[in-house]
Amino acid sequence: MSPLDLLMAAPLGFMAAALMLGPSGRWLILLAAPLMAGLALWLALLPPDAAYLVGQWDLPLGILLRADGVARLMILATALVIGAVGLHALAEPPEKPGHAAQAETFWPLVYLMWAGANAGFLTTDLFNLYVTLEMVSLAAVALAAMGSLAAALRYFMIALLGSLAYLLGVALTVARYDTVDVILLAQVAEADLATLLALGLMTAGLLIKAALFPMHGWLPPAHAAAPAPASALLSAIAVKLGFVILVRLWFEAFAAVTGPAALHVLGGLGAAAVIYGSIQAMRQDRLKPLVAYSTVAQVGYLFLAFPLVAGTVEPSGAWAGMTLHGVAHMLAKAAMFLAAGLMLKAVAGDRIADLGGLAQAMPLTVTAFGLAVVSLMGLPPSGGFTAKFLLLSAAIEQGAFLYAGVLVIGGLLAAVYLFRALSACFAPLAGAGPDTASRGPVTGGVQAVAPLALAGLAIVMGFAGTALVDVSAIEAPWATPTVIQPEAAP
Amino acid sequence: MDLPLPVLLSTGHLYAVTGAALVGLGLYAFITLRHPLRQLLAVNVVGAGIFLILGGLGRGPDATDPFPQALVITGIVVAVALTAFGAAMIVRQAQTRAAAKPAADDNENPAP
């Protein structure tokens, strides 16, 4: 037994248990959250060459699970996010009025997404990645359908097309190289037509899943309409898997094939996403679409980092910046969606203008929102700041002033749209004077502490900078390769 | 550039070409048709084309490579599950709309 397969098997077990237990299945999260957090921590502390061959089948037929730095950080952040979101949802069932059965279906989907995300972060097998991509998409679409069936159906169709594009790319890779393992592909990949076509198809499919501009159209309606805990999982986890698979493809399997021009296309799309997402977020007058468009902008930074990682001989800074940005965004965005859900429930509206007086009525939740704002904007000290600082110094070092400019401007634009929402909370309640008693219940308890804890973790990341940079470099494709030693049969 | 048919068949290229044609047809239908059920069917045509490419390219002149076939089987399972899920969502949407429609009609034309 190893944490590598337990991290996939345990959530699937919880999913089956939640399906069988029905309404009381929601209590499973009290067991799952600490257990998965412990497994994720165990994974993070494993020796650097930790790997596991599923079923002891050798490569190229077998499926290799490998705990590199990206996987360690992403799985730990996933465990923290789903744990906190789950505890929040336990206290605050995610349901629309009159749809009580919905809260029950939430739990198996959470565990399905958990298993799919963990498997996707660990595996190096392109076809297995397709299966995990579909597991996460299935859970994500069903979670989105809890809010708006029309938006979920649109998401489903576009995600299905993305999956098939990815699958066609995998088919071409199989035909060309007779293997789908990232590590083996890295040794044999050549820049011929079949490889470029395969990489192009897989990239296009994954960009849809990761919602990079201009393939982001499905994201804002689906993420904004879903119940708050579902939105938190969609924005924090579902879009990250596509990004991690792209990292595997571009920096590992086909690192010898990708040229600077193609990397700058991705970087340029990322920069465009930062600007476009921020401007769209500024134009929203409802809170949840604002937060959803902020995800479009934040995904842009992840891809803006691609040319910065590839453009230097010593990419550890840019690599860590890219990875930590993903982790900080997971924590801060989940916190922000949970806080936004509580705030909108308290005021029984969805407009930013409705938020007046909330700073007095629910200080914990507004604090969580504020801390998430700090990390998303990249103010020090926070995980968002560490990530942006690393990316910015890499960009300046390479003379990539366009990307450096977008990083700075993106932070300023984030300040504009996020502070607009935050300042609305501090505005006096229109027409009711200083009396805030009529402003809905003062929520405390787990549902208010969960977003505060997540936002606090995003801030604490800013103090753990160098340790996290070291973790992100474990088994990174640019680092000195160590020979993978799969665990011996028990 | 006239390849004899037996060579085409034995190396599996005919399957791949047919698969490519199916992918093109399905993609065309997916883009031009608006109804979600038709889009779902179009996506299935694309999927069938991809499986044909995947299976056909693994077919050698002497022996068949089992590796792509294992992938095809897994892919078909995933595709079936997703199609069922998509169909269920489409049915639910139709039911929701049907449930909303008579009520709207009743308001417009009160029962005699």
C-alpha cells in the first residue's frame, strides 16, 4: 500500500459509501476530510523518487503513478479545498429552495471529482489522464447542473468536444509512438507532422477544459449559477486538471517538440485572458459572475507562465511561480466563492449593490472575502504575491516586458474589480441607517470558518515561500532526472 | 499515387480514413445543429470515428496490436457513460420545460 493509490481509491470508496448511505452519506466528510488531508500530507513528505506501478504491470502497458512537485502541491491543496468546502456544505446544504434531494447528490459528485483530480495529478499515462479528465468533467457538469441545467448542458457539450479532441490526439500518439506514457514519450518524441498534430489536438481539447481565453465562454454562466460549494469546486479544481495535463504535455512528454513560437501563443492567450477576464469582471454588477470572470483572468496567469518557464536555462523560479499560482488560486477562489455564497444568502440578493452593511453583520465572512482578495490581487504577504513575484522576476530577467506589464496591470485590474465588491460590504445600508439587525442572520459556525480557513491558508502560503518552491521542484522535468524506482511488490 | 486496395486494407489505413471522415461529419453536425440531442449524437459520431482511427492504426499486416484495442474498449465505456449522462440531462431539461409550458398556457387561456 502506498499513499499514491490510496489517494485515488479512498475517494472512490467514499463515493460508493455516500451513494449507498443516501441522506446520511453527508456525514462521511467528517471521516474523509482528515483522512485525505493526512494522505496528502504523507504524499508531500515522501522521498523524491516516490512512484507506484498500478497492478505491477511494467511500462509501457502499466500505468505509472508518480509524486512530482506539481502533484504533491496540487493534491495537498485539493484535499484542503475539498475538505473545507465539504465541511461548509455539511453545515450549509447546497440546495435550491424546493430541491431538497439535490443536497444528497452533491456528496458522491464531490468524491468522484476528488478521485479524478488526485488520479489526474499523479498519473503519467496520457490515456489514463483522459479517463480522469472525464471523471472530473462528469462531476463538474453534474455540480453545475445543480444551479442551471441549461448552463450545465452547454458546459457538457463543449467539454465533450474538448475530451474528444484530446482523445484523437492520444490516438495519434499511440499510432506514432506505441506508448502513451509521458516519461517514455519524452525519450522518443520527434517534431514530425503526426506529433505536432497530436499535440495540437490534445492542447486544444485541454484549453477548453482549462477555460483559457477564448475558450472560456462556458465558464462564467456555469460557475456563477451553481450553488456556492459547487462553484468553489468548479473554479478551484475542475479547471486545474486541464492545466496540469498541459504542463505534463508541454514541459515533459513533448518538451523537445514545442518551440518558442507555440509557447508564446499560449503565453499570449494567457495575457489576453488576464486582461479580458479582468475587464469583464469589472463590468459585472452581480457578485458571482464577477468571481467567475476573475477565474477566467487568473487562469490566464497559469498560461502566461508557459513561455517564462521555457525561456530560461534555470526555470525553477518561473516553474514555482506557475505552480504556486495554481495552488494559491485554488485556496483563495474556493474561499471567495464560499464567502460570496454566505454573503448573498444573508442579503437574499445577487447584486454587488445589495451587499451594504454586511461588514458589520457578518465580519468573519467579509474578512474571509477580504483575505481572498489580498491573495488573488497578489498583495504581500500571500501565496498570490509569492507566485506573482516569482513570475515577475522571471519575466524581467528574460526581458519579457510584455508579460511583466500584464502581470502588473492584471494585479491593478484585480484590485479595481475585487475592491468594488469588498467596499460594497462596508457601505452603509441604504435607507436603514446604522442599524444592521435587519440585515439577515449573523452566521458563525463551520460554514463561516471554512472560507476563513481557506483564505487564511492562501495568506500563510506567503510565509512558506521557499519551502513550497523546493517542493515544486521535486522531479520537475527540468531538474536533474532521478531514476524512477517503482515500489516492489508487497 | 494509386495504392492497391489489399495494401490499404492490410495496414488498416482504410479504417483510419473512414474514421477521419466520420470525425469530419460529426464535427460538421455538432457545429451546425443546435438541438442538444442532435449535438449529443454528433459527438457520438465523432467518438466512433476516433475509435475507428485508434483501432485501425493498431492493425498490422501480420498481427494485431492489442494495446490500441484495450484503449478503444475503455474509451467506448467512457463514451457510453457520458452519452447516458448527457441524454439524462436532456430529458430532464425537456421535462422541466414541459412542466413549465402548460402552466404558462393556462394563464394565457383560462379554462372554459
